[in-house]
Amino acid sequence: MIFDPDHAAKHVAEVLAVKIPNVDWRVHATPVVVAARLMATAHGLGGAVVAYDVQLRQSRTPRNTRHWADHARAPEWCRTNMKARGPVGKPSAFFQSSPWQQSASQGVHPVSGLNAVGVAQSIHQEICNRLLANNVDVSEVNPALTAFLHPANDTSDQVLDCLMDLKRNHMKVSDADMVRALGLRESKEGDLEGNDSSDTFYYVRSWALTVEDLRAIITQWADQEAEIDEAWLWLGHVLLAPKDSICYIRYVGMCDAPTTPYERFMVDMKQRENGLLNDFLTALQQVCPDSYASGKTYEFVRGRVPAFASDKIKDDRERIIIAFFGLDSLLNRQPGGKFASYVPDIGDCTLFQKLGTRFFQHFGMHAVPCSNGMKASLKSEWIPRIEEITMENPIETGVSLNMLTPKTLEMIAAQATPRLVNGHVILVVIGKDITREDFLGARTFLSGLSRAGHLTADFLARLEAYERDVQEWDATLLPKAPFPFVDLFPWLSTQAIEGALEQLALYLRTVRPLICVTQSQKVTSCAAANFYHPHGLPLTGGYLSAVGTPQLHHYADEGWLEDDAQTQPPAGFATIVIPHFDPGRDKYGAQAKQLRRVLDITWMITLYVGDKMIIAAASHANWDRDRLCRTVLEEVEQDPQYKELSATLEQAKENLKAYWELIRRRWVAADGEGTRVCSELTQERLREAAKERMERGLAAEGLPRSEERQAQVNYLWKLQIPDLLIPTYDETTWKEWALTRGQECFTLQRRCKQLHPLRNILRAFAPEGATDDSWMWDDQLRTMALQQKTSQMKAALPADHFSSDKQRERRRKFLAAGGLAAPPHRKKRGTFHADWEGREVKIGSGQFTIFWHDEERGEDITIPLRVASTCSNVCPTDKRFIHFVEGGISLRDESGTLLTISRGTETVLIQRALFYMLAKGDAMERLWQKERRQIAPEATTSAPEATTTAGPSTTTSLPKGRDAWRNTTQPHVKAAFQFPIQQGDALWLLQQWLDSDYPQGGTFNSADPDHLPSIASDSIQRRFRVVLDQHRDHPYYPLWSTWLNAFAKYGKNIFANIRFLREVPSEKKRRVLSQRNVYHRYVEMTIGPVRSL
């Protein structure tokens, strides 16, 4: 008998068109062919069955999945039997001579003539075959582990036939026959009460429904445009069956006592909100509720595993059951097991071995324990800093619920302690956050007790075995010394990003690794920013493109950023960053082989680069870290074998991208409230992330092209913030743009690309031959495009749309609906008020305008202002009222509640100290002083023109003198300073405060007055402010005011200037517990008397 798949496919399509007329089968041509092949398989059509089974298995795998018998790790007895396998599409001699082929050609039932031993061997072989088709390790899957599926006492022909039917197509085997053949027991509520065992149970849940009901479910999914591949496979199994015949849909699971299989599955049904199981149960409940309610759970009694068995054995047992039934025909989407199991294709294995790496061997030859000094620094500086961060931020770090115990700290230090090769740390693995299992159990990451740690250890152990040309490995025996490990968040929360980056950078600067393996997008984004901030990766492009690509970065201290004379980072801090996916990424997903393959190849690249680095470090004792990193990276990029491996990785990433796109389409096509809620949560998460990035954007300091602006521009260029489009342009172009910007947020200035403001409108009407957007700046071409747009818009309107009658009608409707006789902005623009305290303002998109009539000068002045967009009027009933408070400008809503920013901690929306940054800052300052004199005359300083001994300076046009020192200013620059200090110098303001409050010396602190009110009277943030505010017209008032407002960032600059003016006999760092039970750090400084100059 010859089986023609094309003829069968046409026949299948005709049957489907009659059975299910609502589906366009032309779209599903491939599923039709698959169904035809499965139909052939189900009916045992000779040797072609095997060939088409091979084709099917390969067509369902995005890459060239080979048979497990071709695999380097296949058992010897199986490789021997499979050597004769012919090319795809032709049955091999092995299959032609098999009992299956002979019996089929003779018209005899395939099972006839096979005894129990033959059935057991057949089942075991097929299980290994299916596991390897899913890249699952079968090195320990011996016949003893699959024996629980074989017949025990009953070896009758009926039982043997049933076992073979279950292996081929369980969907047609009834629950009663399955229970008899496999020796199952139905699990019911309370059936194991009083059982005190701690065994692991395995179960199969089964639903019986008619073929007609199954077709209705598939039709419903098709109507909803839900792409569920398994549905077509199910249909192929029962395609030719009568519509009233019964078929069975099943799901395999496992649980640990005392939970019973029944209880476990009921929990799964309640908690699962997505996935194939959820999709099926939802549709089943709607289409045939009786079948939904009659589902039964059966336990594999002979398959129980005792508690003392290894996790590998327990996971393999579940994988064996799933492989026995066939993963594609079950509701399971994972091969099974709590822990990962992955074996690459022979092609990937060969490609890695061609590299000839000996990473583990070379590391063992050259690595020695790190120095006592490095160990002491880690224990005396890094670990205590982690403790301080958690004590200062107990809520953000999660230690308020789960304390960071001494045992956990010892574990963190132990797994982070490296070994040295010729004085260098070769590699450090940086994870995102510590797993809950490792944190609570104080276990190292590579111990393998967490799922992510086990996956990483298993991959590395296998690659170590490949380097030795050995086909067996054990993750528990992995040499862990080459992989010192540290987390960005060594606590159970990912909120305290500032402290997390601080401790990570401190560790890196202590050990100075040559290679950093970054295991997540967040960690890689921090590395791309040279560990200064968490936004080093751009928002566009996706993380997938960066994975596996070595990049050169550094982790130098921040001191050089503010030193204008230093254009390059300090030497000795270079590192090669190799981005990886988080190994725990797919814990709850389908555990796609495409993702595992990308993880595997990325580690191959990492070991290859690491091996090159070990050889270079061991061979060149006189090379510094920067030279080692540059030389190794250049050598790697020029290696043809690396290029081949890199190309393989790119193809693997494309396959993964296609898989993710399929999952995304399934999610989008899914109907229900969960999709909407998830979409809203995603949008909210993205909004918060964007808000965080915007809050980190720095306001432009100083006037365009001023010295202060120049210093800030140099600082930002060194930070390389993608949101500022810095990586897009060369240094000269970007700095020229930044130097000329007004006093607005840099992060809002995304027009560095010189995009035309009407680009989105004009691009649809580009002239013929245009290759870019440069034509938009041509007045004639732009006018022609706008005319075309105007014609297009008019064409969509009725012919009489602009007639007088239509315009009058629209105006009457507008006024009848409550509209104003004049547009709101025109009406407000004509109304100027002398007093604005408590007056209502309208805020749109965070912007509003004050129309102030200055009575003293007789002028009408418009003052545009900007606040956070969250303060805008949203609903018609929303009202906003302006108030002039001591610190600046505040707003209240219609209920009298003060509006806040910075997550509810700040009620002053526009600080008085930043009025100078406004377009009309002088007018805003005069208005504020006028309103404050009316509110609190006794607490308001005199007008700038007033002349009093304690009032503001009378100098209104004081020339700008010499700038203040920065923390990074070199000593020889300070030594060249010529005394005395002039009134226009920045140091003059600081000198006024010191001479006024501490003429004979004294002690003050840097404590935040709001957090530590008990010692606020001696705080520099309060005492210096009092004197500084008396000299608002001084040219350097904005500089000192900015430094005080952001004291945590710029306080070190103020201290540098104090040390220049006074002797500092004592300077101590303090830590105190505030009233809110939070630790705060500050500096306590003692200065000497005025120097005699």
C-alpha cells in the first residue's frame, strides 16, 4: 500500500470542509497535511508511517532536530540499531525489517506476535525517542525507570494491545482500558486521609467528550482567532471517527504528599489563568459543561517515588509519562519536571567542540586563591555596606519581612570571593536578584537548589564535559571556583535600585573582573551605563539583540565625571560585558527549546571568551586590565570560528523571536477580562518606568554656553544616557546641541535628530525620489505636501461643510451644550490680576499661565509655568488653586488637598530656589515676594531693592567672579588661587556664612533637617541656607542653592570648598536611627577659626 500525503491532504480538506464549514481551511494548509500524516500513522500504513513520522517531528521543530539515536549522548545499543536509518522521506532498512513493517505488510495486527518483553522494549524506545526530540537528557532514563508502565500481572493480548494503542494514540483509548493496562487508581477527595507518607505522586486527568464536541471547541478557537497548534493534532487523531464517538483529552501532573493528586489538580484549575489547560477548560465549560464536570483524576500507583529519591529521578518520572502519551496530544506544554533538562542538537555540540576551548582546564592550571587584602576588603567594606543599605531601606529591600541573617551574609561573601589568574579576576557572574530558596536557606546560586541555579549549573557542567570529550555530566560536581557570583539585589526586593547599584559597583571596584556575565536585562542595562545608573540600554531595539554579544565597558568611580580635565575614565577598570538571559525567565512558561538554545550558545561564547582571557592573562604579566580586555575582544571578533558561532546564535535568536511572536499573537487573540487587565497593568508598568527615567533626567543648569552648563554637558556626555540620544551622535554634535538648549529638562529634548515637527503629517506626501526627511525643511516642498494633506482632509468632508449655514449651526450647538462665547484661553488672556494667592488656574498637560498685573511697574505680565502632568485638570469638576508658600508654589484641588509629586513626599511643586530657571523668573520672584508679604509680613524678606544690614545684597549687577571648587578639582589648581576673595566670587557666599556662624570655628553636620529634626539646628543644609537667601542677587546664588537642594549629590562639592577655606581637624561619618525607625547617614565636621591670609 502506497500512501500519498498530497492526495490524503486533499481528502482531509474535503472532509474538514463538510464537518466544520465555518473555518477557512486554505489558511490551515499545513495543519491539514499534518492531520493527513497523523491519519496515516493512526491507521498503520506501512513503512511510510515511520518516514512521515520523521518528517512530522522535524517540521514541528524550528531547527533541525535530529533523532536521539543520532545524538552523541544516545545509548550505544540504540545508536547501533539506528545506524541504518535512511534519508528523510524513505524508510530505512532497519524499519523495513522490523516486526511492525512485516506485520503491516502481511495485514496482521502489529501487536500480534509481540510478548510483554517486546512491548516493554518498544515503549522504552519510543519514550527515549520522544524525549530526545524535545532535547531532554536521557542518559539516566534506563528500562528500570519505565518499568512502571509495563504490564505487571496481566499480560494478556488485550492489555498489550491497549498499551500499544496508548503509546500511539491515547485519545481513542477509554479511561477503563487505560486504568486496566497501566494499573491506575482513581483519586478522589479525601481518599488518602491518614496517609503520613512523603512520596511523590503522579497522575493523569482525563475528560471524555464526543468528536462533535471537540470539533465545536476547535471551531470556537478558530472564530476567536486563537492559534492553538495542539488542536490540529487532536483533530488529526480523530478526523475520520464518527461524530458521536468518544475521544479523551488528558493532562499529566505530579504532587508531593500530603497533597493528593485530586487536591493538586483542583488547585491548578483555580489558580491557572493562562496556558493551554486554561484555554481548554474555559472552552469545555462553555461548549459541554457535562464533560467539564465529569473529568476524573487517576494516579499511577506503581509510579510513586519515595521522598529520598533525587530531584532528577522525580522529574524524569513525570517526563516519562508525558513522553509515553505524547506531549503534542496532551494539555501539557512542558516536557515535565520541576528542574531543567536540556541536551543540544549534535550540530551545536560539534560547533562548540570545534572551538577547542579548555576553559576549565586552563583555569585549574593557573588560578590561585585571592589575596588576603581582597578578602578583607570584601568582608570589611562590601558586606557591611550591604547591611547598611538594608537597615536604611528596610521596606524597599524587603528585610522588614525577611531579615538578612549573618548566615546569608556569609553565603553572599563566600560565593562572591574569586580566584586570581596572574593577579586578575577572570570572570564574575552578576544575577539580578537572589532567589527566595537561596535567600531563606543561605545557599549559593550554583548549588543548584533553586531552579535558575540548577539550570545554570547543568549547562556549565555539560559544556565542561564536552571540553573533555565526555558524554556524561553531573551538575552537582561542577567546579564552582571559576564563577564567582554576585546579585544586583542581594535581598528579596528589587526597589532600592540606588543602593543596589552602589553595593554592586563597590564589589566590582574591589575585585576588578575582566569579564562580567550579566544575567538579565536590568543588570545589562546597568552595565551598559558603566554601573552609574540603571538606564544604559535604550528603550527601543529589544534586549534580545544584545544577548550574547560581548561589549567593552568599565566600572570606574564617579569622581572623574565632574572633572572637566579628564575626558576618559581612569585606567584599570575596563571589562568585557556578555549579556545573558535570566536563567529563571521561563520558570512558569512553556520552557521553549528556542530559549534554552539561546542560553546554551551564549554560555558557549562566554567560555570561549573566558578561555582566551585566561591564556592572555597568564601569558602577559605586564599587561594591564584595559589592554587585556581590548586585545582579547579584538582577537575574538576576528576569529572565523567565533563568527560561525555568532551567526548560529543570531539564527537561534531569530527562532526565539518568532516563537515569542506566536505566543504574543495567542495572547492578543485571547478573549476575556484577564487580557484587558494585563494590558492595563503593562501600560501602568511602562508609565512608571518612563516616569522613573524622566525623574532621573537632569534639568539644564545655568544659561546656554555658561561655565556651569559646560560642566554639566561634559558630565552627561560621560554618563552616556540613551534617553538623551547620546549614543546616536558624535561628541561635538551632541555637546553643541546641549550647550544651546534652554533651561528645560534634557530628557524631553528628543529633537536632537532634527526631526521636523510636522514629520508625521508630511512623510505620507514625500516627493518622488526622496530617500530621507531632508526635503521637509524646504519651504516649497513642505507647502506642496501640506496642500495635498489639506485636500485629503477636505475630501472626507461633506461638500457644504464650510457653508455659512453649517458654521452657524455648529456654533449654536456649541453654545447650547454649555460652551463659552469666547475660547477659554482668549478669555483668560484678557484678564490680568494683581493678586493670585488662592486663585483658580487651569492646568493642561502640566502647563498653565499666570496673567499678572504688576501694579508697581504698571505692566501686564504672562508667566508660563510647568508642573507634573499628574496635577492637570482631568474631569470637568476638577479645580486647581495656586498658593504661594514659604518654599515656592503649591496647588490645592477642589477638596482643599495639597497636590504632591515625588510619590507623595513633596508639596512644593515649583521651588523658589529654581525660579531663576523659569522663562520669566524675575517676574515670578517679584510676584512671590508680593504675595508672601501679604500672607506673612513678618516672615518675608524685604524686596531686593531694600537696603538693610541683614537683608539681601544691594548689588543688582554684580559681575560674576571665580567659580567654586568641585570635589574633583586638582590640588595644583586650588594652589594657584589668588586671595583675597572678591565679592563676585562663589567662595564669597560660603565665606560669609562661615565667618558669621563660626568665626572661631565649631562643629556642624550634613543631616537632612526633615529626617533628623533633633540635630537640624546644626545642619549645614539649614544654617547655610539662611545666609544664602540674603544674597539672592549674587551671580553664584543659583549654584549654591542647587547644591543645597540636591545635597546628597552635590554635598561633597560644598565640603571641598569648606576644606579650602578652613582647617578641618575632624570629619566623621555618623549613622543614627530616626523616629521612623530608619537609619540615616550624615557627616559631622569640625572646622578651625578663620585663617590669616
